[in-house]
Amino acid sequence: MKIVSTEKAPAAIGPYSQAIISGNFVFTSGQIPINPSTGKLINENIEMQARQVLENVKAILEAAGSGLEKVIKTTVFIKDMGDFQTINAVYGEYFKQPYPARSCVEVARLPKDVGIEMEVIAEI
């Protein structure tokens, strides 16, 4: 295993790594909409939150020697399924065909009361 760490994504705020490389795969931890430059939470609206989450995921993947085009599975946790359409539109800007497999679930609560969290598995 190899730990992945980059200053271009929020630092881990607990006993976990931003991502782990195992074999030919990178597994990211869940990313929430924190701007890594300021350390501040992006919470204006769900579209901005989704963009920040995807930028954080992208930065971690790049630090691992991968990229969004190599993502094979995403798991998206959202606070309100009513936001799905907006999140899906932003998601579609970042991922192109062949699209990764995806699970999307509504949850009762996320860290810092954000509206979205995402984790991915990608090839190296």
C-alpha cells in the first residue's frame, strides 16, 4: 500500500488518508466541499459544493498518477435526493463515456452538515 497526499485537496481531519494505492487501483476517502486553499467550507449552494468535491477528487487522483478518466466506481452521498438533478448535471461535466459505475444514496447527515460527499475507485 502507498499513501496518497496532496495540498491541492483538503487535508485529512482524522485518522485516515486522502487516498490509498493498492495494486493498480487508487481508493479515495470521501471528499466534502472544502476549499483546500482557504480551508473553508463551500456551502453557498449544492452546485458549488458538487464542483468543489469533484475538484478535490480530481486533485487526489492526479497526485496518485491517475485521473477522472480512469475512475471505475463512484459512491455519492447526498443529504437531499431533491438535489440529485443538480448534482448529476455537474457530475456529467466531469465524467465522460464510458461513465464509471455509480451508487448514489441519500443520507441523514454528512460531516460538517454538507450536502454532498463522494469517494471513488480508479485505475492507476
